[in-house]
Amino acid sequence: MLQTQKVRLTDYLDKRSDYLTQFAEEANAEIDQIGENALKELDEAGARIMDMIESRMQAFEESVELNKVEIEESEKKVADFEGQIEKEQNEGLFFKNLGENAPVVKAKAREEMERIEQVTKKSAGSVIRRNIYLGLIGLVVIGIADASTSSTSDWRKV
């Protein structure tokens, strides 16, 4: 009987040991699966973050290039302007050109005044014409009003 109970106990312990071993293997497999899924998700998140960083970096580089081009153009304009001023100062034309520009400006101003006078004459002629027409229309209206309010009822006058 003791022998039988020993065998039963051994069988029971073997079954429980097998069950616990299987349970431990399944738990390890699930933990490994969770770890793999976490690593995959981390890799995907890392890839998305890297894509966003690369796109922002590319946009930043493009804006830097545009800024460089604008700066170079501005520097070129400044250098050209400084060179021109230096050249004119060295040749003595800087102050000479200031005096020579006055007759050109005066001629342009005269032309502009003549154009303004011509436009004024044209518009004044049309204003005068309009006033004459308004006066004539007023006379016709006064004549009709006078004829309609007169004591005679003969409409042939109108």
C-alpha cells in the first residue's frame, strides 16, 4: 500500500511537473512574443520618427539653400552698389551727376505739366458741354411746367 501511494504520488508529481513545465514554456513563449511585438513596434515607431526627422531636415536644408541664394544675391547687389559708388566717387562723377540730373528732371516735369494741361482742357470741354446740356434740359422742363400750369387748356402750345 505504501508502495502504491508512492507510485501514485510520483505519477501525480510527474503530471504536475509536466503541467508546470508546459505552463512555464507557454509563459516564456508569450513573453518572447510580447518582447518581439514590442521590438517590432519600437522599430516601426523609430522608422516613423526617422522619416519625420528626415523630411524636416530636408525642408530645413531647402530653406537654408533659399536663404543662401537670397543672401548671395543681396551681397552681390550691395557689392555692385558699393563698387558703383566708389567708381563714381573716384572719377568725380558722383557730384557732377547730381548737377546734371536737374535739367533732365525739369524737362520731365515740363512734359508732365503739358500732359496735365491737355487732359484738363479735354475734361473742361466736356464739363462745359455737360453744363450747357443741363441748362437746355432745364429750360425745356421749365417750359413744359409753365405750359402745364398756364390758365389755358390748349395743349397745342406744348
